[in-house]
Amino acid sequence: MLADFLGMEGYIVRTAEDGNAALGELTKSHYDLIISDLKMPKMGGIQLLDEIGKTSPDALTVIMTGFGTVETAIDAMKRGAYDYVLKPFKLDEVVHVVQRGLEKQRMAAENLRLREALGLYKVSEAIQASLSLDQVLETVAESCLSEVRSDLVSTWLDDGEGGLFERQHIRGPQLPEDAAIGALDHDKIAVHLRAEATLLEQGPRGLKFFSAPPEVPLYSLVAVPLRIGQRFMGFIALASFSKGRRFEEGQRKLLSIIASRAAAAIENARLYQDLQATFQQTIQGLAKAIDKMDRYTSGHSDRVALYAVFLARQLGLSAFEIEIVRQSALMHDIGKIGCVLNLNKPGKLTQDEYEVFKKHPVYGRDILDPIKFLHPLIPGVHLHHERWDGRGYPLKMKGNEIPIIARIIAVADTYDAMTSDRSYRRALPHEVAVAEIERCSGSQFDPEVAANFTDKIEGYRDERRSAGDKVPE
């Protein structure tokens, strides 16, 4: 009678003869609200409440009984019941409970959509703000795990040769570590996505998109393409192995929006990586040009960069700053290209020759200045011959006025110059070079930088020996 009446009110209603049958029905379809008797054969209403909490946690349950007491009402509410109706009931009363429950569901769904919209905005901002491919993919994965509540995030990208490779494979925190989830058939998914806008399959129907089927039940699979214009760049696939958790149309749309933002960010990140590679090749090429000027200076820039990076790490610089130190050290002598004289002639330079030599930091600055992406290297190139006591060149800076990059390169440059052969002298022993840096600490060199070098250089030399590198004797 109740089912017929609710049907006439416009609701879609299904019935089940007991708790076991109800659970079977819940595995077939989604339901917003369940009205259950308290006393039933095989499985009673309280036990059914517990099972509904596991299989359909979003559904509301109304308990109905003619054996009602305050204790049973409290017990039902504690176990997650939405409301409690006593027999004999009035139909209007039941309709009122149903309407109120569905309104609550509608408000909850609206709140969820608002949270999803806010989450999507935050994800879009985070994706578009990054030029790191790893960071973009990490942000996408976090949003898929938290906003879409996925158990698996698998991102596939084109390999540049017509194929795809799995760039990211992340399992959700709710998935047991020993759960065997199989392997996706990326070719079959790609064929589908090239022909269709998206992929959304529920239950066993999604298994056809696995090359190795999972050993745990699959409840839902969704995949969306990564596209720039008409170009197919890959796809993002999500899977749910959690009972009762199925992806719906709203989550498919959310994932599609995330994927469209991610595709543009991935393309930008790849272009940035290409630019960075070109940047590194430019620096390496210029460094080789410097070292080719004279056989005595061959390898000098590379060695200075090694010592400078070692020092920067000891001083606690960030990874970004360390990379700037490395690149600047490679470039520190680029200005010698503009010095038209033999810098490695036997004997000391004349005063005139020395004045020409002193111009190489300025020449280095002038060479790098027109190249905007090399601007961060200019302080190290321009100022590595400044002295702590202010008696250096070209600007006679002193103390902390000198950028830390230049102070680091000054020590690294001096150590390698002393421990390398020159046309006018043999290489000095390591101990002599270290003693000279100690002697000049506070006059030529920043005392903190010099102390970090002299205190830690032995350990660094041991590391290089262990790696098979040659170190000064």
C-alpha cells in the first residue's frame, strides 16, 4: 500500500521482502531513501542499517515499526537512521518525512557541487601556476583522490613516437596495499577516447578496458582525454574498487574540466622543459668555448662549478639557488673571450696586461646582458673578483654587499686556479691551497664561506674519490 501511494505521488519505488533482498536491490541501483521495517525475517532493520552504512552510505534510511520504544528509536538514530515512524502510520506523515529527507539530500548535493566548484577553482589555479610537469601531475592526482574519491589515478602521455606511456600511477589511501588491481589496456582506452568524448563504465562492464583483470571487484571506471585542440596527448583514468563507490556523470564532468586544464599545463611544462634544456646546452656550449681558449684552462669552469655547488650546499642554499650558482660558475670566465691577450704566457702579466685582464668580469656582464634568460647568472660572473675587504674589482664592493653567489665562486675559482697547472707554474698541493684560503679569510674571502670550504673540503674530496673522480693531490 505504501509503495503504491508513493508511486502515485511521483516517486520511483522498489520493494523487497526482507533485509537480504533489500541489500540485493541496493547493489543494482542507486536509491536516495530507504523505508524499512524494524522486525523482519532473516535480517532485521537494525542489522540492515549497519549494512546500508557500508554499501550505500549516501542513502537516507527511515525506520518504521509498531514495536517502538524510546530505546529502539535512539538505537536506530545512533546507527544512522534519518527518521523513525510508528505504526499505524498516516500516509501524509510518511510523505512529509520522505519530502523532508529528499530535500535534505538535495541540499547536501548542492553543497557538494559548491565544494566541487571551489575545489575545481583551487585545482585550476594550482595547475596553471606551475611550470613543473611533476607538480602539475601531482596536483591532478590529489584532486582526483580528494574531489572524485578515486582508488586509482593513472595518467598516460604520448611518447612523441605515436605511442603512450604511463607517466603516473597512484593508488588511493583507502585501497589496501596488497590489493591486486590488474593493469589497464591503454591502447583500448585510447581508441575509445579518440572516437568518444569520455569513458564511463560501472561494475564488470569496465573490465574490458583492462589488459590484466583486477583480482578485486571493479565498481567503476572513468577516463577522459588530454587534448590540445584536436591533438590527443594522452588520458587520465580513474578506477574505484571500493564497494558502493561509483563514479557518476557529475564526477565525469569534473574530471573532464580538470583534464582540460591539465592538458594546457602539461603542454606548457613540456615547452618549459625544452627551454630549460636549450638553456643548459647554451651554458655548456659557452663554458666549452671558454675552456678552448687555452689548454691550461681546460676543464676549469666545470671544476669551479663542482666546488661552488659543494659550497652552496654547505651554506644551506635552496635547490634553485644552487642551480644558479652552478650555472654562474660555469660562466664565470666568459668575459675572457673579450680579452685579446695571452693570459697564460710564462711569467707575470705586465701592468697594462693586468688592467686588460681585470676587465673580463665587465666583459662577461656585457656578453650575458642581452640574453634575458641568463640574467640571474650576471652577479656571479660580474662580481667574482670582488674582495671581502673592498679591494677587489670591478666595483670595489666589500662584505655582504657582494652577492653570495659571487663570494662562493671567488673561493671555488681561487682553489681550482691554485691546484691546476699553469704555463707559468706547476699546480700547488691541496694543503697549500687550503692554507692560502684560510690565510685570506676575512680579507679576500667571506670568512663564513672560506670556513665552510676549508672545514668540509676533505669530506668532499673523499666522496669524489669514492665516485672514481680525480682530485688535486
